[in-house]
Amino acid sequence: MVEDDWEMAQLVEQALLDEGYLVEVARDGISGLEAARSSPYAAVILDVLLPGLDGRAVCLKLREEGRRVPVMMLTALGEVVDRVQGLDLGADDYLAKPFSLEEFLARLRALIRRGEQGRPGVLRAGPLRLDRISGHAWRGDHEVELTARESALLELFLRWPGIVLTRDSLLAHVWGDEPGRSSNLITQYVGHLRHKLGLPFAGSDLETIHRVGYRLTVQNRT
């Protein structure tokens, strides 16, 4: 969520947490754009009137970069022309302030469902393939047996090739808020993936970004 009104951000964040969502909040357009570029979010809730870079510019940049994460705009600009402009810039939904939390949550659920339906069943990057439904993975023609956690981790890397995924975002998306989770889990499971998939190997490399996280790099190698 990108929202500079702290009271509004706290209200919406608590409503989302109560519904079981994991939430990260940015207070300006520039940091919001960087967050949306670096983590595999299910949706972005985006205010329009933001310091640094307004929400319309953030949404446009995400779409120009080919990022299809669902975007809901929240704004006090409720005129028809404002809604049309936001949707034309690539927003998926537009909700004018003030709004009811019930309607907001219902719209968000619908937005996330549409995003899931639009996601391909088989993800590919270089010689790697993953069937999201069955959890089966392949390196070239060789099928690789993965656990559910390993499959979930690989899905994130295949959804975001070339993007540095932080340890915190990987933990949040694969382990949620389970007690006892730690960054050591990420180190352990990335090690499992490298061993099972034979990384690095021709065409792909799972890189460690020191003190930050990991990145799946796909290259054309001979």
C-alpha cells in the first residue's frame, strides 16, 4: 500500500491484517514504485496524491515496464474524468475516498482473483519450467521433484526473473506469519533448490545478493 496519510494508512492496514493479508506500507511515490518493482505482491493499493511521484505516474511506470500486478487506486479525486484517467493509465480499479472498508475489501478480493486467473499455469525462465497447479518442475527435459515449500519459492523466482527478491519478501510469501521463521530458512531452501536444479547451469543462475536476497538471472549461454 502506498499512502501518505498516516491515519488512513493505519486504518486500511489494520483492516487488511484482520483479513489475514500481509501488508507493507510506503509513504511516497518513489519508495512505493521501488517496492512494487522489487517484491512479488498480489496487489498494489495506490493513493493518487503522493509526494515525490504521484500515483498516476507510479502506475504508468509499472505498466510501461510490463509489470501486471493488479493496482487499485484510492483517492479523494472522485470525478468521472479522474477515474477515467486512472483506469486509462493502467489501474485495474478505482475507489474514491471516503469509502466503506467492506466495499474496499470486496473489491480487493475480486482484484486478486482476477490477477490469479490471468497468471499462466506454467512459468518458464531459460531451461526452467514450473507447473503452478501440480508443483512439478523441470530443468530442460529432466523433471525435478520439489517439496511444496521449494515449489512455492521457485514460483516466486520464475515470476520475477532478473529482480532481486529480499529475504523478508521470500519469507513473507512462502512462510507467512508462521512462528519460528527466520532468514536461515531462506538460506536452507535456496540451497535445496540449487542442489536439485543444478544451479548454476547453462542458461540460468540463482545469484546471492549479499545482505539483501537472491535473483534468478537468465542468460543466453552457449
